[in-house]
Amino acid sequence: MRKKQAKPSGLRWGRIAICILLLLLAGSLALFLRYTTRMLPSQQAAERWASSGDRFAQVTAFLPEYGGLMPGSMAGLEAAIMRELLLEGLEPHTPAGAPVFAYSAEAVLRVASEYRGPVDAYVTGVGGNFFLFHPVQLISGSTFAPDSINRDLAVIDETLAWWLFGATDVAGMELIIGGNSFLISGVYRPLQDFASQAAEGALPHMFLYYDALAGERGMVPITTIEVVLPNPISGIAASILLEALDGAGVEDGEFVFVENSARYRLSALIDVIRNFGQRSMYRTGLRLPYWENAARMAEDFAALALLLMMLLLIYPAVVAICLFCRRFQRRKWRMRDARKKLEQMREQRREAEWQSPRLAVGEEDPSLDVDKIIREVRESEGNYETES
């Protein structure tokens, strides 16, 4: 019988080198995947708010401009959310006894200062606890509080500060929008990650109170609603906001709904891969804010990294399975040998128990010698009397 030739050792080491290289690449993709899913603070409001032992979820609804809500609807929507929380037997867990809630609208306005002429700026009118959802890196000054009496405040990015003033430390100075003066509350630095830089566009950016934006542009519809809610069971927070929107007259199918806390989970990224391309199609007049465009770009890159990582792990997995099968085929034992060995061990144990010293029929146990026991007791009593 012809003996099977062994494979060259060079080929074996080549496979090992390929596996190591692929594993290193997969590890690099895993690090990139983690970075991509953690780089946007706008998707982590629930984690920043959640206390120990409590589960929260961040959910967002993006409405088209023709179906956006008016300012008077916000109080009713917040009341509807509170009502749904009570129906579910949940509490908001906030100091003010209300849900963590924010809304916003977008527009483009011409902004000027007393030093330089007007420039176009992308303006986000905000309400509620907006900066809890969207923390900014301040260079100077501060953000404005939700309940401030002074509504002519603005938070501008450093690009707009340079264009209008030629400096960034300009908190407390004034800018002009449509003939009205606004006090600069703070200057912030935009996020430097690749997704945010791609989504922010060429125009500088600033934040105003929503009612101040509405005063400049008329009744600008509210197109973004964000809320952090208790989520003891997965999906409850999302259902609460959906029910509240339905009660506010927003028809299902006219808005895009996102559960931010779950958008970067494995199952969600697999859905992105499955629906790749179609997820970018909208049949409504929907314009997403820059932070959501950045989050969707991060989703695409995270899904791509996950797909490439799985593809890279196929070859090492196949090699590992083949190696295991080969080792299993070359093993020096078989199941029948193992069963036979086990049966021999059981037989040896039975023989050892059978051959152990046993008393013959009618033979007395030496340990039960009555005379010896009486003699030992008497000796112990005599020793006790002597000691006394």
C-alpha cells in the first residue's frame, strides 16, 4: 500500500501566517467598529442620563417639513408622553418630574456683526433639554438653559466666530440677524470625527432658541423630537413615543423613527447590511439634521466593518475546523476503546470490593470481644482511682 505523502512544512507555515494576518486585520476592524459606534455623543444621551440599576432608551422622531409640529403642540406632546408613562406604570426619573425631552427645527439665516458683513449660517432652533442630547465642546462662554428668560441668546461655532469677529473668545458680544441683536452665549468647536465633518457641510452653524428662530422666519415647523425614557423591557420607550405622536395627529409613515440606544447593536448593523441602499431612500419631504446624517454615515461604516470582519474570519475558521477534524481522525483512541476502558475500571472496582476482608459464617468480629472491652474499662477505672 502506497504511503500518503505529508504536506510540505512551508505550506503549513504559510497557512499559519495567512491566518495570523487575517486575524490581525479582523482585530483592527473590531477596534474601528467600536470607535465608530462610540464616537458620536448625540447617540449616547440615555447612557449619560441612566442611573445605576435603571434602564433608559433614547428615541427620536424625524418629521417632514410639511408634517412638522407647531410650538403649541409641544406641551400636548409632552403631556401625552407623561400619560403613556403612567399607563405603563413607569416614572420619568427626572428632578423636574418630566421626561428628558428636546425638539428642534432648521433654517438658513444671514448673520452679521458690527465688524463684518453678513454671511449665511445654518441655524438650529432648539427647545427643551437640547444640549443634554447634543453636548458641545465649548471654547468660551456657555450654552443657554432651557428655561432662561432671556431668549435672544446664541451659541455659535468657531468658524462663524472667525468670520464675524476674527476671534473665538467672543462670548458676550452681539451678532445681528434680520435687524435684531443676539447675545453670544458661547462658542463651541464642532466634532472632529469623519462623519460629523462630512455631515455639517460648508456653512457655519449656530444654535438659537426655537421661538427666536420662529420670530425671524415665521412659524418654522418642528421636525425633530428627541426623548429619553425608562426602558425596563426593550421596546417600551419606543412604543410610548409612537403612541404620543399618534395622539398628536402625526400619521404613521410620515416620519422616520430611530431608537438611538439600539442602532449600533449587532442585529441592527446586520439589518443595515441587508437593506443597504434602500435605507437611504425617502419618499417624503424629509430633511435630516446634520447629527442624524453623521449617525447614519457611522452606521454604514460600522456595518461595512462588521461585514469585512466576518469575511476575514472565514478562512481562519475553516483552517481551524480542518485542523480539528484532522487531529480527530489521527487520534490514538476510539469511542469503543473508551467504553471498554470504562467497563474494565468498573469490573476492577467490583473485584476489589468482593475481595475485601469479610467475616466467615459464625465468626465473631475481633473488635466486638466483650472480655477485652470489660478489662479495658476496669483498667481505666483503676487508673482514675489512683489519680484521685
